[in-house]
Amino acid sequence: MTTTPTATGKPPFLLLWLKTMRVPFLQATFVPVILGGVLALQVAHVFTIGTFLLTLLGANLFHIATNMLNDYFDFKSGNDLQVKHQNPFAGGGRVLTAGLVKTSTHLLVSTLCLLFGCVIGLYLIFAFSLPYLFVLGIIGVISSYFYVGPPFRFAYRGIGELIVGINFGPVMTLGAYYVQTHSFAWEPLLASIPVGLLVAAILWINEFPDMDADNAVGKRTLVLRLGYSRSIAVYVGMVVAAYLLLIIYALLAVFSFAPITSLASLIALLSLPFALKAVKVLRANYKDPHAIIPANANTIFLHLAFGVLAILGFALGAVLGL
């Protein structure tokens, strides 16, 4: 027996809030946090499941808050109301434009997620004496609220893509590693860069269908500033750079804790078909918000497959290197 929407067209409660929180995009948090935890076990031989789960929960709460605050401020600015296409990967969550959730409720839930994420972060800082986690947390809070929130509105200034790549790459991976080991290392930083590039690529390609809507409200994303041709080149460059870094790491055996790990991490090359498909569709359909959908989807699958395979590669390499 299947559940159907109500007579008013409103989806069931659970589905509505999964859509409101944009839960499918939380893979962008799971991959770097798990990567940081795995590297803590590999490099420093420490791993505490309780603190790891708290880190994962806190990071996801920050991500949910970011998703919802972005939708709230884009709705208030009129940005989402300018979106005419039905591409599910762009144009925001659309729950506010459809009137499915009250704006006051939406803002309350997003604020609570941000506050609870901060509470978890403060607990980890004081319970385990992790002062530098406060710095990473501040970066996360500022990025969450001011990505499109006034007065900074980073996305309007053409630096939103950079902020996303840094936060969902180095910041989260180093944060997860630091919580476990109480120290920093080069290995998690280097490993996080390809992941950050591919997260940025998700945002990048999702901005193509929204260029007209963004331009109408003065949201000058970097994709909009560069235009179609150069933005396609940058997208290809980010994807290529992620794979090149992986190969360079393998050739130079940069992961000193288990040299064979650098070779085992090459298993992430199996994600290449997603990259090739995304690039092909993007080049053919960059102006069509509906025909570009397979490119949007394949970029998400690319990040997930690359991340999961790289994590498995690190784990496999460490085992083989024992």
C-alpha cells in the first residue's frame, strides 16, 4: 500500500521534511567526515565511535541549517520566485514557493539545527579540550548563515563556490580527524582536496539552470560572472583536477603511514564513467535546464562514488600495508 499526498497536494509529513532539509544532498557531509575518521584510524591508530557519531551528527545539522537558510533567504530575496524550470537539482527546495511550509516554521527549524550543531561542537571542544575545533566551527557557522544571508551574501559576491569546496572538503575532513586525534596532519588535508573539488562541482553545475533567475535578483555567482563557455571549462577543470591529484598522490606515495594506500586509493578511478557522462551532457545541453538534468545527477553520483571508493581504497591500502 502506497502513501499518497493529501487532498491539498501536500506530501506526507516525513517526505515533506526530507525535501525541506534537502536530505539527499547530505552525502556532501558524510563523505568528508567519514574520510577524516578513517584517516584518523589509519594515520594515528585512534578511533572513538561515540565522538565520531557526534561529529557526524553535528556536521549534518550544520549542513541542514545551510540548506534551509539558503532556501529561506533565496525565497525572501525573490530569487526562487524567478525560477521557471523544474530541474530538481537546482532552484532550491521549492517548499516555500509552493507554500508547503510556513516561512516562520522554516526559519525556526533551520535556526534550531544551527544551534544544536553549535551545542555539539561546544561539547566536543570543552569535553575533549579541542580549542582549534572552535575555529573550524566558526568557519562553519559563518558559511552556513552568510552564504546567501545578509549582509555578506557570499554567493552574491562570486565566492560561494569556493566556500562550499573548502567547507565540504578540508574543513570537515580535518575537523573529523582532529576530533579523533587531537592533532592535525597533512594526510587528511591532501585527501580532502579532491573531495572538496567534486562538492564544488555539484554546486557549480547546479547553478547553470539558475543563471537567469540569479541574474534577475543580482545574485552574481561565479558561474554567472564567467558565462557558459568559461564555466564549462572550469567544471571540467575541477573534475580533471580531482583525478589528477589522485594519480599524483599514487605516483608520489604521499600517504606515508602506508605507501600502498596511495595505489589502493586509485580504485576511485572507477567513478570515471560518471564524470565522462556529466561532461558530455553538460557540453551538449548547458542552456537547457531540463536536458542538463542527467549532468546534474551524474555529478552527484560522481562525488559519492569517488568518495566512497577513495575511503575504501584508504582502508584497503592500510590493511595490505600491515
